[in-house]
Amino acid sequence: MKKIITREAPELAYLPVLAAALDSFDAWLVAEHPTITELQPAPPPTLHNAILVRASIATLRQCLMTYRRSVVQVIRPKPRANKWLFQPGRSLPF
């Protein structure tokens, strides 16, 4: 199944690389600004921008996951419909 997905949507092969780069950059921001997780009334400009970058990273991660889900949903074969009206374990529709 994985080969079918990457053949149909090769851009999905780059998503793990991009996710690793985002994780690495996020970890670097936290290492560079140890107080980034603490709320401050007036943070210095570099810390303020680092907070904005982390928020953008989180938004980008969410967008990439949504994109991947939607592509996989389109590519995956649809399950065949059950031809039987009665299915064991389910009640009748009438």
C-alpha cells in the first residue's frame, strides 16, 4: 500500500523529512531560548519572534497532517459495498 501511495502522490515521501526538520528547528529554538515556554509580560524581541516561529511550526505541522490525511483518503481504494441487506450483528433498517 505504501508504494501505491508514494507512486500516486510522491510529495508524501518528503513529509517525514520536513517533519524531522521542523522538530529539529523547534528543539533548537527551545535550546536557544530556555524561557520560551514561560509566559512573560514583555519578552525581548528575539524571544517574542521565537514564540511566533514555534506557533507557525505548530500550524504548519497541523496543515501537513491534514494534507496527508486528505491525499491518503483520495488514493486508498474504497471498500466494496456489502451486497446483502442483512448483515450479521446489525439490526434491520426498517
